[in-house]
Amino acid sequence: MQNISTPVLVVAVALIDRDGRILLQRRRLGSEHGGLWEFPGGKVEPGETPHIAAAREIEEELGVRLDAVRLEPVSFASDVAAPAPPRRSYVILLYTCRIWEGQVECRDGEEIAWFRASGLADLAMPPLDYPLAEALLQKIGN
């Protein structure tokens, strides 16, 4: 019988500006999926709710504050069914947010950029970000 570990729970947020553009960050070179574009976010820590973790991660990675109650769930993506050993499996919860406080700055990735929704499918992304981007496009209607 296969030893199955508990998947890592990760949250991600698609910040959407007044022009409908979506913020993504490029993963640090040298990290897993380095150089690929992703929705900013990170792991849910013990004792945190996903909403609280998302607000914390966005403040840490982008320097902006958002109200966790303003987060709107979009979808989730998972590789739990077929993780490549010995890699851990992940479940990523994606939220949107249209209101935040402060100026967005790149604190964690190689760079950040705003993209039109129609351009997301053309970006090089980690595998689990593609279904999240597709679900986001369906939700926002672009």
C-alpha cells in the first residue's frame, strides 16, 4: 500500500485592479518552478484559516493589506491524485480581491506584472496555476 501524506494547503490571490488587470508574480529563479508566473500566495500555517493566510501572505509578498472578508473564492487545484514521488502533493485555493490598501511592490518574487485576463493562458505557469487561471477567466467573464 502506498504511503499517502497530508497535502500542503496553499492559498493564492488574484488581485484585480480597476482596469480589470490581474497581478501575477514570477517565481524566484532557483526555486521549484523558478521563473514561471503564478498567483501570489503561500502556505496556510497551523491555526490559520485560508482567508487569514491569504491576507498574511499578500502583505508579506506584495506589501499591501487586504480585508480577509473581501476575498471571493474562485476555485481550487490539486495534484493529490497523482503526485510525482517523492514530491509532496498540494491543494491550492484561489481567491480574488479588488480592494486593498497600499501600493503593490515585489517583495518575494523575481518580478510582478499586471496582465489582461485574455493573456493569462499565454504565460508560462506552474501546472496547478493553469486550471486556476481558467477558473478565474470563467468567473470574471473574460
